Amino acid sequence: MSVTTAVTFPRVQTRPLRRPAVQYPETDGKPMAESDFQRKPLTYAVEALDLFFRERSDVYVSGNLFVYYEKGNPDAVVAPDVFVVIGVPKRDRPSYFIWQEGKGPDLVIEITSRATRWEDQGTKRALYAHLQVREYFQYDPTGDYLKPALQGYRLGRGGDYAPIQSRADATAALTLPSQVLGLELRLRDGRLRFYDPTAGQELRDYQEAELARRAAEKRATAAEAELAHLRAELARLHSDRAASTG
């Protein structure tokens, strides 16, 4: 008589499969090649605005940084040349995620050219309107196609951009007011500059601010030396008078 022995197998514990985490690259892996005409105004804009808002802990200024606007979709990304966000912490970021921050940029500036014309005027303009970017400026440093070379748009209630009316200041520089920044964007001799109407002066970048600081220190040192010289002369005159009357 055969005997059948029941064989039991250990119970296998199964776990739900985890989907791989979505990767959001911090760079597209391509070398960044920009002409001086593109790099210089971009650098000036980022540095000048960063200095202007240095005391505001709730203003973030950046440029050429990936802005991701759709969670779970790493292809939903744009890299504005210059952008400003009001109401988020001032800190360094590898990328900007709109769903984490709670809002997107309030202002964007694109340093445009004939090569990026259709993207800046079409795709990006539509995207920025969709992302509720309140003000969108374009600056063409070489004057390739944009006439005038500085133009701005403000988002209306209907979700479309309307041109910001320009004017000429006392020096005939083309001027566009920014409600977001509380500043004016000016086109002076073909160059983009920011102007603070409250302080009555143009904004400086890091190098310009350092040169201005050194010049002010030099003037202060010269003024102190002149004051010391005058005091010494007065002391000598008093001494001479005292000696003559003694």
C-alpha cells in the first residue's frame, strides 16, 4: 500500500510593486552656450533684482533654472531667462516645483533673439499666461527683430496678455512700468536697465555696486583727510595767535 505524504510549501509574502520615483533633472545635459549679448543682460537682471530685494525674505529671484509645472511629468518644464516669485522663501533651489511652492513666477524676462523668436512669442507666451505669470517682458539686445527692443505684457482678467504701454522719460529712454517689481524697465542706448522711481536711481549689479561702494569709501576717506587737515590748520592758527598775544 502506498502512502501519499502531503507536501507543504512556505507561504510567500508578496508586496505591492512600487513605481519608480519620477526623476526631475536639474539640467538637460547640454552645454550652455550664450553670446555676450545674451549673457550680460541676463546676469545684470538677476543680480540687480537680487540686490534690490536683498532685505525681502519672501522674494525669490533666479534665472536659467528649470521650473516644473506638472507633478509627475518631467517633460512639463520651462527655464525662464529671469524670473521673480513674490511670496515664497528666499533660498537656493536646484529646480523650482510649482506644486511644492504653491505658486509660479510673478514675472518673467526672456532675453530674446531671432533664433528663439517663435518660442518666446508663441509657446512660452502661451505657457506663461497659463501659469498665471502676471508680467512677461522680452528684451532683444541686438535688435534682431523686436521693435522696440524692449516690450512687456501684463496678464488681464481674461487670462490673456495685454501690452504694457511704454513712455519716454526725461532722457528719452523707453520706459515700461512693472507693477510686480515696483520698478521701471528702461531701454537706454539699447541696454536694459532697472530704475527705482522711489530712490530716483538705476539698479546696479554686483560689480557696479562694489565699484560704487569703493568710490564712496574713497570719497569718505578724502573728506576725513581734508577735515583733519582743516582742524590741524585751525589748531596751528590758534597756537600762533596765542603765542603772539602772550
